[in-house]
Amino acid sequence: QVQLVESGGGLVQAGDSLRLSCAASGRTFGGYAVGWFRQAPGKEREFVAALSWNGGASAYAESVKGRFTISRDNVKNTVFLQMNSLKPEDTAVYYCAVRSIRFNNNADFGSWGQGTQVTVSS
């Protein structure tokens, strides 16, 4: 079982940037598709971004497309979410997740981190 730990959250102003990191331990990220999700107060958790197991394809929620970029470093066993031009509506707890089956971009997200808080003030 992989353990995921997010970091990099904080309080920023609208228009600022943040880079979230998600470090894995227990097993490698290599060969597993990964994703980022977020949950704002009083709302359900929502999809933010995903990256295929080989890093060749990515997908984004419409609300973050063009502003956020997901990437991975398999050597460091870390996934990143670069967030630019942040808006107050991006305020949420951000979670990284890993799909449960290697070399499968459609498997369930079976492992989740504990989340990191991002707060964007106007």
C-alpha cells in the first residue's frame, strides 16, 4: 500500500501561484496514473487534474484549465500541481490520489493523501 503526503498549501492572494507536492512512500509512483482533487467547505470533493501512468496524457477540470499543470517526477516519487493565477474560488483542501492498478488509466483511485489547505484571499 502506498502512503501519500501532500505539502505546499498555504494562504495566498488572488493572482498568486502555489506548487503542491505529493510524495509517495511504500511503493513507487512509476507506472501508476495519478490525480489531484479538491474539496471546498460545504461542497463535495471534485476532480482537478489527472496524469496518465506514462505521463503522456493529462486532463483538467474546466475551472482550472490553462491555470493549473499536473506533473510527476518518478525518480523523486513525487507528483506536483502547479497552480497559477489563483482565484478565491480555488480555496479548498487539495488531495492527491493514485490509481489502484498499474499501467491502467481507468482504474479507481485507491490511495489518497490527507490533504493540504489552499486559501486564496481576494
